[in-house]
Amino acid sequence: MENFSRLQTYLFKETVPVIHQGGLGKRMASVTQGKFPKTLLEVGYPKRRPIMEWILLPYVRAGFEEIYVTLWFKPDSIKRRCKEIEKYARETGRKLEFTFIEEPQDGRLGRAGAIRYGLEKGIIPEGKNILSLNGSDIVKYDIEDFGRFHLEGLEKGFFVSVVGSPYDKSKFGRIYCEEDGKVKEFKEKPLIRLPKGVYSNVGIFLFDKRAVNYFYELEEFPVDIETSPNLPKLNQIMRCYSGKKEIVPGKSWVWFKDRKDYERWESVDYEKFLGIYPVEKYLGPYEPRNPRNF
């Protein structure tokens, strides 16, 4: 019971998810026509909702009450929808609050850079653990088991955990690990089969508050976690989580990088995919609409 309580406190009281929604979505421009963020593209059958909401759903259901969203391209449309979800939660007696980290319009920061910006501006409070999430990937995994893995790692000096899939997807970067899971390096998209100890990078990172100084050390922007110059130093305290159940592309992990991905995953039943019913219970009602009218 004590360990369970510690897990709940660590995840839901001391950790803030940061979902990155600030991308321009150039590779999806043939679908969005550059008129709205790709994260507002509606997907799912029979229930159509913005990609953003299917990404959010597991974390809202798990019990996170504070969610941070990084923004850049046409931020107001995303803000409005988040506020609608927040209002529904309040009306149904639940606490859910969105806080926005808006990157400067004159300079992109990258995912890691946006977190640093949020910390520097005091938007992300000091003393919090940070759960960094890709804004174009819908992933089904056991969030509490990931938290348990992370807590076990703290005792061994691993203050950062990254989620990896043991399945080969050549369009994603690779995580190379030692036998104990310690991360050795990241490499970008090599066209190879995955040998033992190599994982596709799902793009989910959990930083203990003792590792958050990593973001303050960033100096050149835009920059992502996997591409920063001080990554070798970070790798010394990072290990890879491959899932209580393996994360399988197409079955428990889908992504929206370009039009081909959109056409492939547009009509998935995401309630069934995520095993969460009904979506309205957590995110409220939604009428499909043209996102440019948000």
C-alpha cells in the first residue's frame, strides 16, 4: 500500500505532462492546407475527434489534473478546445487544468527548448517532474507501470526514463541500450532491423526533478531531447522502458507525421484501440467540425 501511494503521489501530484502541440506540420500541409494545426485534424471511427484528444485521453483517464501544452502555430484554436474540455471537467466535478507554453513567434525552440522556456518563464513550477510527450503519437501503454519502472530506476541513479518499442520502424530514431537498460545513444532513422538492445523511439520521456537542470543547460535552438549537444551526459542517467506489454506499431502505437500516416490511421476505432470507453466521460461531448472554424 505504501509503494502504491508513493507511485500515485509521484505521478499525479509531483509530475506534469507536457504535450508538444507547437509544430507547423509541414508534412501534413496537403491535408491541412496550412490553415490549422495538424493536431486538430479529426480522426477515428465511429467517433471523430481531433488527434490531440486521443493523445490526451489516457492521461486524463489515468488521473493527471494539470497538463501543459506547448504551442506555436495558430495557438488560439488549440487553446479554445482545451478550455472546452476543462469546462466540461469542472461541470462534472473533476479537476483538470491546461496551462499553455507559447513559443516566441520569431524563433522556434524545439521540444526540449520549449520546456526550458516554460521553466525559465515560471510557467512550469520548480520542483516538478516532467513527462514529455510527442504531440502526434497516440500510444497505449501502462502509465502506472512506466511510473513504477521509473521509481525503481531512481534507486539506481537513473533519473530519466524513455519509452521504446522493440519493433522496427525505420522512420523513427533509435535508442541503443546496455543490458541493464541504460541508454547509450540515440541515432536518427537508420534503415536496419532491430537487434537486441535497440528500440524505436516512441518519444515519451519522464524526467525526475533532479534531472530537470538538463533543460537549463541548453544553449542553441531549436533543439529536441534526442539531438542536444549535452545528450551524452544525460544518457548516463537515462534508461529505456519497453513496456509491460510490448508497444507494437499499428496495434498500440500510431503516429501522424504525413498524409500517408493520416490516411492509414484516420478510421481507427480509438476507443477500442486505447481500451477507454466512453471518451465523452473524460473529455466531454464533441461535434465533428471543420478545424479551421475552431
